Amino acid sequence: MTVLVIAEHDNAHLKGATLNTVAAAAQIAKFGGDDVHVLVAGSNCAAVAQAAAQIAGVSKVLVADAPQFADGLAENVAAQIVALAGGYSHILAPATPSGKNILPRVAAVLDVQQVSEIVAVESPDTFVRPIYAGNALATVQSSDAKKVITVRTTGFDAVAATGGSATIENVTAMADAGLSAFIGREVAKSERPELTAAKVIVSGGRGMGSGDNFKILEPLADKLGAAMGASRAAVDAGFVPNDWQVGQTGKIVAPQLYIAVGISGAIQHLAGMKDSKTIVAINKDPEAPIFSVADYGIVGDLFTIVPELVKELG
Amino acid sequence: MKILVPVKRVVDYNVKVRVKADQTGVETANVKMSMNPFDEIAVEEAVRLKEAGIATEIIAVSCGLLACQETLRTALAIGADRAILVETDADLQPLAVAKLLAAIAKKEAPGLVILGKQAIDDDANQTGQMLAALLNWPQATFASKVTVADGKAQVIREVDGGLETIKINLPAIITTDLRLNEPRYVTLPNIMKAKKKQLDNFKPADLGVDVTPRLKTLKVTEPPKRSAGIKVPDVATLVAKLRNEAKVI
């Protein structure tokens, strides 16, 4: 009953989400005293394999190194996972855009109903996952012989990146499926952290009044090393781009500190950020629903409070 | 080229969902239902491809209760040409839906299937990818731009920290992300027209698909409640609290 974790990487570096996923895998494996293996499917990815072999609690790293895995195309990577699936009781990937893209393809070929975005392991076949954007938690039991699972990384503390000494084994690479081709990548040129990975987020709402006014949040975000987000109202009003949206239909975030500026707190926004560790709300309306989830609220004009806050942070 | 657009009937995104007292699920009786927002974007994209002369016919499909007809009528009002309901009161899970859609796709032979990246009720984010796997077609998930030419689709995808572009052979599956487009408002004349459009009804058995659920929901509970904190009088107090009490800065 060995557990396989699909490593997330860019061929040079192992990504942190892998460590949270190994943590979930270890919880499943411990019921039967079983092993956790990691699959690194990439191209010229020896450094990633080496890093994966250091992860605490991993006993074997499988490496499929071939050009057709260079860019994580779902058709090719899924075929590789399916080829290896026979030896595993559980196949896990982080619930990142990459894991979400690839793993359901694996599940369908194996005729397995995937369990998405688990946040807790109850037993080898029973898991807890958020539904309705986290407004409810479902405990589900899988009747499939094999379990295919994506892991919400915020639900599991990362295992140590070092301390392990797994063996590394090369596996036969599956051929290019020839269905898709990678053209290019455009990484957002921002000094700021990614919204879903940020420890601090500064978000603005309709109360910002205009896209230009979002500039007053920048010094605050700079001071805190924060990502910048927005409510759906601010996005719909055209103040900021769509990919800034935090909420049920946008990004689900759970940073250490979330500062909501001029955000009233519509249900759809709260659904996307209420798992943040500490929430600060700045709003001129003392009755705004955002205050009902905020740890600390300040009632007042954001255009005076935000600069004051920047100054106070020194 | 035909485009197949699967749409799901879900609790409207503005509704505050309530967990049932007996922990069997969330309350859906007497709750406003709407088309899954990501699927609405999918219908809009298909209609734009038709308006651009690339698609010739748009077929909306929904799987579930008879009430899904309303969702299909909305798709028809946005601009789909006809609709198919796969009617069942079974608890449909993504693998079963993907199998039903695969059966429909084999009948209709579309060049593209466009659907939402996930539904806002079960948040599974599986159906499109599973459908692609069952048909052995390529997939482009989380699309923010779609260009179709020469039997291929070039798709810009939203990934962590940016965008990536892939090219996929047709037929293919595309799942929509928020930035792909802004769905149009449905006009009254179009709602009236939609009522006259063809809507066919199948049962899962007609398609030879076993929809037995694989996941058993043992319970559904409310997440730990977040209690309201305090209002602080000034910025200095806020910063002191964040430093010394919450220890987050």
C-alpha cells in the first residue's frame, strides 16, 4: 500500500507544494506503516530528483526524464503516472494549477473518482475536503480500489525538505502523446509574491473608488512584502485586472495576514479569504459585514488610514 | 465545427449556503439556483466563436434533475442553438458526468468541448480533464484566451504566477477561467426565442453509462466559525496589536 506523490517543479527546483503533499501522503501511509515515493517527471531534472530524495519520510524517488515532460503537458505527464499506477494504493498531487490539470486525467483513465483538495486525512479511504468555497466541509469515503487525490497545501504543514535519503530510480519514459505542444510562458513581472502563496495580502474593494487609487495600497504592500488582491466588486468596476480577484469565483487564499481595505465583505469575497490567520478590515461603514470576520477593524476613511499605517510601520 | 458546452445548475454564487442540521449536505430547497459562473463564460466563448464564423452549431448539455432545463434555457438564451438534458436524480459525481459527456461527444462529434474549470458547489475541478482522458483528446484547462485556426486551438492558460500558451489538436477540451470573457446580459427577446429551441432528453441508461457514485459523503459540517474581533481606535493600536498580539508583522 505504497503512496505516490507527484512532485511539482520547474526542472531546476522542487516547489514547496510538494512538501505539503508529502505530509498528507505520510499521514495516509502511517496507517499501514507504508512507504512514500515521489515521482519527478521532467526534462533535465536531476537536480529536482536530488532535492526530492532529501525530503524527510520519502523512501524512493522515481525519475522520468525526457523532453516530452519539460513543460508539464497534462497528456504526457498523466500517461506516465498511469503507467506507474499499478504499484500504488494512493496517488497524490498538490492542488496547484499543475496538479489540478494533470491528476483528473489520471483518475479517469484508472476509472477512479478523484478526491479533490483534501484538507485532512481521517483514514486511508476517508478524507475531509471543503465544498462551496470552504463554506462547508465534506467528509467523504472512497470506494475505489485506488485513491487519486489532490491536496490543498494550506491544510498540511510542510515536511522537512532535508533529512531524508531516498533511493533514486530512473523509469522508462512514456512517449509523447502528440496531442499538445507547449508554446511559451509569460511569468507576471512583479516584485510581489503570488497571491496564492503570499504570507501577507493587501486587498482593495469598491471603496477604493478607482483603479488609480489602488496606488495608495502599494507602499503598504511594499512595507509588508505583500501580494495585492481585490474584491469582485473592484474587479467588476474595472479598477484592477481579473486575476487579482479573491473570492469564491476568484482565488482562495489563506495568508498569515489579510488586510481588507474598502471591502464591505460580500459572501463571495469572505468565502475566498476567511481562512486567513489574521484579518484586518479598514472601512468607513461600521456596519460592514467584513468586520464580522476581522480580528482587528478600524472604522474610518481609508485614504487617511492607509498612509498613516504605512508611516506607523516605519 | 460543432461546439459542445456542458453547463451545471448550482446554488447561485450570491447565496449564503447553509449546512443541514442532520449533516447530510447543504440546504438546496427554496434556494436560488443559477448556471455555474464558469460555465456561463464557456457558453459566451462558444457564442463568440460562432459569431466569428468558426463554430457552426452550439449544443448545450446538462446532467441532473429535470430542473436543469432552466439552466439549458439560459444557455439557449445566451446563444446556444439546441440543448440536451441527461436527466437523472442520482448523485452525479465528476467521473459519472465525464462518462455521460463522453457518450454525448461520441454521438455529436464536436470539434471543441468548452466548459467551466470547476463548479462552485463541489469545487472538484475534474470534469473537463476527465472527459479529455476518456476521449483521449488534448485539454487546455484554465483558459484566458482561445484562438482557433487550422485544426488547432492556441490557448493561453492561467497558471501560478503568470500565463502559459499551448497549442492543442482538435477535437479538444477547453476549460474556462474567469478572465476568458465577460458573459453578455441575456435579453428578453432572446429568452423568448430560447423557449422555442430544441431540447432533447436522455437518461443515463440510454447512453449506457453507470452513474453509481464512488464517493460516499459521510457528513457535511460547518467550518470552524470565525468570531468577530475587536475594533481598534487608531492605527498605532492596530500596529501594536499586529506586532505583539497576533505576531504577524
